[in-house]
Amino acid sequence: MTAPVLIEGRNLAIKQGTGIASYARNLTQVLRGQGHELDVLFDTEFPLTPNQPEWNEIKLYDPSAGNRSIFARFRRFRRAGQYMAAAPFGVTASEIACTHGESDSLFPDLQGFARQQAVEMLFLRADWHVQRYGRRLAVKPLRQPKLMHATHPAAIEVKGCPNIYTVHDLVPLRLPHTTLDNKRAFLRP
């Protein structure tokens, strides 16, 4: 078995994506067409359970997981604060099972990957990690890829393989007042 290409799939997990989501969809189609096995990495807003991919899948497709009540937002904010205080050693992805068929999936762009994996609040944690420690957040995937491709300039990295980051434009740096992006993460090598 050859090592997979790991695709950072933040935009694939969005139900209605933009141009970046189209880019990510087209990239995965081209890579599959070239015979590459693909894994996907995305973030969630709910806690993941290590070694229970079926339970993680249930939570992903559970409509109550997206609960936006004031209490749910407070719990999310409190968990995010706990992550900010965590040690700078990186994060480990958890597997999300894929037993739904493509036709009934709420997230059709997450289908067709050998492994779906996620980290709770990955991109928020990565932005805070850059601000606090001055370097990208290390992510340990379920299996070592031959390449990690981030479809936007995410402040994450996978050790032991080349990491590619697609920068779609320089608006966050040229017109910083027009976006909410983490400019420090853009400027870091």
C-alpha cells in the first residue's frame, strides 16, 4: 500500500462552498484521476472520541451538534480557552467513519476519501498556536502521508512529508482591513 495524499478539507466540509471549495473539489478529482489515494483532514465544532470513528460519524451528522444556543456557544468558547492553554506539542487527528452513501450525505464533498479525519476546532487552535508559539501547529494524522496539501494557507503542518499551501490571493496582506484572516499566520514561513 502506498502512502496517501492528505488534503486539508476545511472547504470541502462546508455545505455551500465558495471558489476555494470548487478548487478543493477539482484538486481531489484530478488527484484521484491520477491514481492517488486520498485522506481528508477537517475541523469540527464538537469533541471527537478517539478510537470510536462510528460515534464521531454519528456526531458529525447529528443536527443537534450544530446547536447555536447561548449555552452551546459558551461551552465551545470554554473548550477553546482550554485548548489555548494546552502544551505546544501538536494535535492528533481522530477518525470519522464513512458509512453514509454519497446520495444521502449531508457533506457529499467528504465522500470518496480512504480516511476521514478531524480535529476539534483545528483552525482556531492553529491560529492561536501561531500567535502564541510563532510556528504552525503540528498535526499527527491517522497514517503518514506522502504529501499534505492545504487548500488555503492554514497554520498547520504534518511532519515527515512535504507540505503544500495554496494561497489564492494576497488580499489579507495587501488590504488587511478587509478580511478577518490571521495575518501573522500568512507571514510565517
